[in-house]
Amino acid sequence: MSPFRLLSALRPLLIILAILIAGMPCKTKAAEKLTVVATTSMLADLVKQIGGDRVDVQGLMGPGVDPHLYKPTASDVSRLQNAQVIFYNGLMLEGQMAEMFQQLGKSGRKVHAASDGIPALKILKPEGEAHADPHIWGDAQLWALCVPGVAKSLTDADPEGKAAYEQRAKDYTAELAKLHEWAVKRAASVPKAQRILITSHDAFNYLGRAYGFQVVGVQGISTVSEAGLADIVKIVDFIKQKQLRAVFVESSVPKAAIERISKDSGAKVGGELFSDALGTSGSIKTVNGETYDEGTYVGMLKHNLNTIVESLK
């Protein structure tokens, strides 16, 4: 059969195919999800809560990862370069990545530090530390102040989603307000004299300020340097003097120092707290009739407060 006769014979099929293709939904730019990269799991969850199904959120650091010491991989750099919006905590939490974010911002990419939404007067600057305390998620009210900035950054990159982002931001802010009220009441069930929290490093100062705990970390606000023997002896003496019942290990920090303190002081290890990362997504726990996912910010804070309260009471 000649090419012309073959084309003539196939023409009806080609017409039908063209009609079917024309009727198929076209994946327009507006329908594509916004590609977002967030450094910590807390931030990734925050962006998901506000972005909903309009965003594709990729988190760099998973459960148990220490952001103070994190070194980006080649694939991380590639994801950051291809992202439409980048979110990081700031306040030197991602110490080894700070310069990278500055360079990405200068290159024209949308880069947002969540901590920029918090007034300077609310940021803690521990005595003797080189920089401010970056663990702002310990206080639900403080974390809620990061919501508007995230919503605005998403809107700037995706103006058509403005109404959706604003509504989800409003809803999530209300949820965080309820979480804060719950945390205040939960903490109040521990007598004030017993509200002393001994942890591996100073990741809970904002939690302590918000919910009435004195926080004593073996290390400072960063985990770059290890705890020395003098630090451990000092904490052991403090525990014995106060007759404290429990000390706590952290999910993102080696447990050896706290386990040594527990052994030398007689205080039990009260449990593991999520410090610089959320728990595993889908890890569902039920405490006092409440069920929550430890892989979300709400679940993380509830886990921490429940663990602290049950061990100190």
C-alpha cells in the first residue's frame, strides 16, 4: 500500500485521536503544585498545614536528625536549587547551611526564615551564648507567629492560591492557640517546685518560659561541642540537691551524657523528648484519651508535655 493510501485509510482514526486528546484535561502551570523545600521536619509540617494540596513539600531533615550538625548532601543542594520556595528556621539553627541560604537569596530565589516573623523582644539570648536561641517551636504561641510569613511567601510564589493559604493559615493559628491552652493546663498539673527539666542540651528554653518549667541543659543551645565531665558533675549535684525524680534524653542528641547523669544521680530517665525534629510520620499515640501523630508539630508538643508531666508528677 502506498503511503498516500495508508494515510487516507488512517485518517478517521487520526481524527478520533485528535478529538480525544483535545478533550483531555491539560496540565496547566496553574494546576501544578508549588515545589517547596523546608529544612527541619517542624517547618515541613508547618508548610504542609498552610499549603495543603497546592504545595509539594520536601523536607531535608527527617526524624532524629540534628540540624546543628547537619551537612547538606549533593541531592539536597539540587533540591534547593530546583525549589520555587525555600523555608529555613534561622537564628543559626542550620549553622552549616546559613551561608548557602544567603547565596540562594541573592540569586533571586524565594528564601524565607521562619524566625523572621517573631519580634526581637520575644527571642531568647542565653547568657554566654554566641547567638540567640533558635528552638522557637517549643512555645505554640511563638510558633504561631511564623504562620503569616509562611502564608505570604507561598502567596508570593502562587498568587492564585492566596485565599486558600490565608484560610488555612487562619485555621491553623486557631489550632495552635488551642494547643497552647492545652499545654498550659497540662503543665499546671505538676507542682511548681517539681517543674525542673533536665535535658541533653538547651532545646527547651522556650517551652520552659511558656509553660513554667526551669530548664537545665547539659550542653548549651548548640550540640556542636560535647558536654564535659565538669558539666556532668555539676548537673548530678544539682539533681541530688533538688531531689529530682527524672531526667530526659532527646531524639536528636546522643544519650550517653544523660544516661551517665541518671546513673550517678539516681534520677530515672523519664523518657525521650523530641527536641530538634518531629517523630516518625504516622506514629500514632494515645494518652489520656487523646490520639495524636508524633510526626506532626501538634503531636510532637503533646508527646513532650505528656512525657515530662507523667515523669515529674
